[in-house]
Amino acid sequence: MIKKIIFILFLLGLLAYFSASLIVKAAECDDKAGQEKVACLENKVNDLKGQTKTLSSQISIMDSQINLTQARIEANKGQILDLTLDIDTATKKINTLSDSLNRITGILLNRIVATYEAGNVQPLEILLSAHNASNLLTRLNYLRIAQAHDKRLIYDVQQAKNDYTNQKDIYEAKKKKIESLKLQLEAYSKSLEQQKIAKQQLLIATQADEATYQQLLAQARAERAVVFGGGIDSYLRDVNQGDTIGFIASRSVSPGCSLGAHLHFEVQKDGSIQNPNNYLKSANFSYDYGSDSYSYYGTINPSGDFTWPLNEPIIITQGYGSHGFAQNFYSGGVHTGIDMDSSSPTVKAVKSGKLYGGS
């Protein structure tokens, strides 16, 4: 099978900015707690995702996801507290069992020493040394009691050892569980912060205006339509790496759905979307947004050997992957390429091959 790698370039525009605040409460879940509240909020998020995509519905989803993450954090903290109490109980049991084991083992060792010093007593010796029948019966009874006591001591030592081992296992298991929950808590807390930023960035990007939201949504859908066959692809010519293949449109002539000029760079291999970071080599680049928006518009980490389609320094306007903006506007919640700009509008071929034009 011949493998085909397709580099998709779109000259599109990117984003306006805005601010506002919307609050949507999951009131029906407020009377629940712990895992029950988590399950309730998960169902609410899934229900909201099935609604028509509007700005208000998207905000409702984001608020519900924030509430869900907060509920997960509270449930997680509750589990950690319960396990901490269990560990405290297990520690006390271990200390008690350790003392008991030491005491019983000491008694058993003393009995073993006493038995060894006394030697093996033969029945004939007991019979000959007895003064009378009553004395003989008493001695035999003492012997049976001593043997039974020794057996009981051996059993008690073994049982104490088993109990001690079990409590140690419980202690170690709960310790590992707490460590896992703490890592999970850290991830939930980070996710919560990113979700709050994503909501604020959405409000900034749409100016809390439904028309602006729908415009951005239409832009994202138009971009996807060209990539996945909604547009028309036409063969233009063969090109060599570094050849000029186009120009980024200026604001005055950029596509109607655009609010700013940029280049969308995407890689497909055998019809499958690839991570463009694995193809583009390291370059001199900066972001068109601050570090507080990295989780919303994404970041890049180029590690390949292809030259970039634009002249350096590159300005990144949106990264590849499932970042906040992609989750708000792209089907499947994934931005399938890297959006970029440069001081020069010239677009160059990153690899020799056949050039197609799409619409």
C-alpha cells in the first residue's frame, strides 16, 4: 500500500475577544453528596451536550463541568479523610498486635527452654517416682495440661503473626490508595483551574454575544468541511520543498468568516490526522496570547525535521489538540492542526510533492 501524506493549509482568520459572566447552577444535584453527586452531575453534563450548540448551552456545559470537578474534588477529599482514619486505626491495631506477639512469643520461648532443660519424661519414670496412685494421676494430669498449654501457645503465636501480617497489608494498601487519591486530587484541581480559565476565555472570545459565538462556530465548521471532503480539491502542480505555494490573505481580502488572517497547517497520513508537532522542526516562534491562555488555545512542541511553511519568526495563534477553544467550537473537541502567522505572507511547501487547492 502506498502511504500518502497530505499537508493541508488554510488561509483563514482568527478570533475576536470579549468578556462577561454567566452562571448556571445544577440545582437538582445540590442535595446530594460524594459519589452520588458526582454521578448526578455527570448525567447533567451528558444531557447538556445533547442540546443545540449555542453560547448559553455551551456555558451551561462548562458550568456543569466545573460543578462536576468540584464535586469530584470534595468526594476525593472525603475518601482521603476516611482512609486516613482507617490508617490510624490500623496503626493502633498493628502496635497492639506487635506487643501481643512479643509477649506470647516470650512465653513460648520460656516454655521451650523449660521443656528442654527438663528433658523428655518417660511414662515409666512418672510411674516409678509416684508415691501412690493419687500422686501418679496428679502428675499425669499436670503433664496433659502442660502439653495442651504449649500447643495453645504455638497456635496463639501463629494467629498473632497472621493478624499482624494482615493489618500490615491493610495499612500498606490504604497508604498506596491515599497516594493515588492525592495525585488524582492534584489532577482534579488543575483541571478545575483550566475549566474556569476556558469559560472566561470563551466569554472573552465571543464578547458574551450569541452572534459572535455562532460566527466562530461557523468558521470552525467551514474549516472542517474542507478538510473532510466538504469542499473541492483540485490538482495544481508539482512542487519542491521551499517553493512558494501561496500567500496569507490580508484582512481586507480574507475569507468572509475570518476575523484575522492566519495559516492553518495540518498533516494527514493515509487519511488519518497526524500531530503536526511530530513533523515540523524546531523554530523561532512566539504565541499570540499570554501564558494564562495556553490551556485554552493550546501550545506547540515541534520535534520533526520539516521546514515551516512560513518565514520565521512564527506567531502561533492556536495549537494542535483538545484545548479549551477546540472543545468549544470543533466537532470532536480537537483542533487538527496548528494555526500560525508571520510578518511575511509567503507560504512555502514543507516537502516536495503535488500541490492541491481546496475550497
